Amino acid sequence: MDANTEEQYTFSQIIDRIQRCAAGLQKLGFRQGDVLCAITFNTIEYHIIWYGLTLLGGTLQTASPLYTDGRIV
């Protein structure tokens, strides 16, 4: 459950979203060893992205949406 939005997923829904995330990234050309920067708050989707990347052997770099352009290089 997301504490801010109270959105809830079942375990099966989470697994489905992780697999769909991984498949979508792979379709975009994401490969093992690649790095993705996610500019996001700490939401339930953050964890889905992280696990999707992990399935592909990728790395997640995070950045806060509150950062200014100069802080994201």
C-alpha cells in the first residue's frame, strides 16, 4: 500500500507490473549493464521500476523531481 495515495496492489499485480516494465524497457533497447535515471518521488511505482531493471541486469540511478536542472547532470 502506498502511504500517500492509499493505492494498493496484490502480489500478482506487482509481479505483472514488474514483468511489463522489464518488457517495455527491453523493447526500448535497454540491455544488461545499462543505467536508467528515474526522476521520481518514492512511490510504489519506484519499486516496480527497480525490480524491472533488476530483471534485465540494469542499474537504477535516482534523482529527486525537486532538483534543479543544474543538479542533474
